[in-house]
Amino acid sequence: MISIKSEKEIELMRIAGKINYQTHKLLESKIRPGITTKELDKIAYDYILANNGTPSFLNYEGYPASICTSINEEVVHGIPSNRKLKEGDIISIDIGVIYKGYHSDSAWTYPVGKISEEKQNLLNYTREALFEGIKEVKAGARLHSIGAKVEQYALKHNLGVVKELVGHGVGTNLHEDPDVPNYGKYDTGLVLKEGMTIAIEPMLNLGTEKIFLLDDDWTIITQDNKPSAHFEHTVLVTKDGYEILTGDE
């Protein structure tokens, strides 16, 4: 069932989104060669709690950390560990925050020091694909127009579009209806309504779109071991467009 949020609920989601955005900004300032992903996880955990939030991911279906840290060929759900970041890596950080029962969900991919031009293009294009999708959001628009625009932009830049993983509704649950694919036929799918809140999250690969689940039952990597990027915002559907609840970039 798709929930339409009241103004009171939206305000709580705005606060959850603000904590999420600020956590991202804090972690971005800490990313450097030599820091471990477990250290980043601890920084995020402490900051979220200090701001009256709770990490959405911690113990979610058994997930053992507060954030997801996916490096290079890892697409999503990388588990923080003692692994140290290296110069030239890229790291996708996915953060969920609960505030008074309402979730926000946002991912961003960051460079570690100086990265290759190829990786920088991947980051730029995946971020832009996110905003190409977001631009389609408004009451009365069709859901699959979002994914159609993401896919169109990705293919224009010869990137693989991960199809097994999709965006989703967000609210009192981290994952709600509807699914929000990163592909599709323009002007099809359900009609977006004012007050819906959805997470739009392109996951694009430098090579094949095919992915593989590691033995830890969480980390998903590209089948050809080429880099992947992940960008995500929680978005409110408004009468005339949209409001990004997890930042303003």
C-alpha cells in the first residue's frame, strides 16, 4: 500500500532528511586515504544519535552496521570493516536515519584523494542521472518516467544500469511501496500523488549491468569487477514538482 504523508509526517521526514544530509557532509570531510570504513561507521553512528536520530540500517534484517560502505566494484550494502581506504578509491556511503518513527534514505559516492578521469566521469554521470530522474517528479506524473530518464542518461554515457536493485517508497518503514526502478518506459506506471515520499537511487556501472552477491550475504559487486556508483535522495512529491528531503545539492 502506498502512503500519502500528512504535513506533520512530512515535517518529521524533513528533520530525518536533514540529519541524514548533515551526516553525509560530516563523513565527506573525514574521507581520506588510511581511514577505515569502520571508523566512518562509528562517526555516523555517534552523529546520528547526538542529533536525536537512530540509524535505520543497524540490525535491519540482521545488517550489522549503521551505514553501508561500498568501495570501487562494490555496488551496494558493503559492510564497514577494518579495511582502509586507498588513494584512487571511490566509496559509496548509504545512510538511513529514523526521527520519531520516520525514515530518510540517501546515498552518495565520494572520491578518495585523486581518482582517475574514468571514475570521476562515473560519479558525475551517476549523480546527474539521479537529478534527471528527480526532474520528472510531480503530482500527476507517471512513476516509470523517472526510471526512463535515468536509463536514457546512463545509456547515453555507456554505463550499465543495475536492474535488480530499485528505489522505493519511504516513511514509517525504510522500504515501502512503490518500487522505483532505474529503467522503464516513459509515461507509464502508477500516477504520482502529492504527499508521496520516494527514494530515487541510480546504481550505475562502468561496465556490465550484471551483479553478484558475495558470501557475506550483503555485499553486491559488479560481475566484471569494474567500478560502480550510487546516488540517492529521498524526495517528496508536491503539487507542482518535488522537494528533496535529504539535501539541496
